[in-house]
Amino acid sequence: GIVCIDEFDKMDVKDRVAIHEAMEQQTISIAKAGITTMLNTRCSVVAAANPRFGTYDDLTNTADQMDFETTILSRFDMVFLVKDVRDPDRDYNLCKHMVSLHAGEAVEAREGPLSVQELRKYLSYCRNRCDPRITPDAAEMLKNHYVSIRQAMKQEKATIPITVRQLEA
């Protein structure tokens, strides 16, 4: 399964602790009507959050703009930065598209490089038939790169942790 969380930065601290348990131990503890139990939570988490001050600042370190504990950040395998670039032509085309959608005008449907059916077949094939392995040389290169990143983090006091979880991902 998959869990999608929007406005992750506005989530209550207690809820962040709960999601932390789900991401770390892949379980959720429930206590209702005198019954306590643990449920498995084997799913992926996709979360979207805004920068600390609402707008991304190109002059500030990205790590300084994230208002999260390193313990929760380390639970994510990947972190992507999506910037809202201010471009008048792009803004105009986006606005034109949104207005036409709300006006009920016909919008040209475009399909990507693969149809949904082809993508499903491809993913099914990969799940059933692909079992990638890295070569010993690639493994050695990966180990050396991981150690060098960790050493650089120690010297620079980085606030976004690189842990074994990222190495495994």
C-alpha cells in the first residue's frame, strides 16, 4: 500500500511521533476500549511539505529550510526539492490551463511515453522476473562513496542525515 500525506510540515508533533513508529518499526499501536494491539504497516509513505518560512530561499541551505527532526528525515529513502520557479510565460500557461478546466472547456488529452496498461505490464514483469545484483566492483565503489559522504557530513555537521537506510535504498 501507499500513504500520501500533504502539508507534512503542519502535522501535529504527536502525529509525527505516530508516523515515526510506523516508518521505523512498520507497526502502529492501537489502544481502544481497553484493548491494546499492534497492526502491521507495510506500506510506502509519500509526504509533501513546505519550506520553514513558506517560500524556498535560494540563498539559504536547503537543510536549514526543513523544519523536521533528523530522526524523521532519516526514515525517508528519498527527499526531492520541488521549487516554484517564477516564470511569466509558464505562469500564464498554467493559469490558462486551470481556467479552461474550471470553465468546462475541452482539454487536449495527452498520453505519456507509455500507456497506463503498458506501464502496468512493465511493472508486473519487473516484479516477477527482475532480481538485480551489483558487481563486486560496483559494491566496493558504493561502500567507498558512502563512507566518504559520512566523513564529509561529520566535518560539516550536516543536518540531513545519510544513514544505512539511504545506502540500502
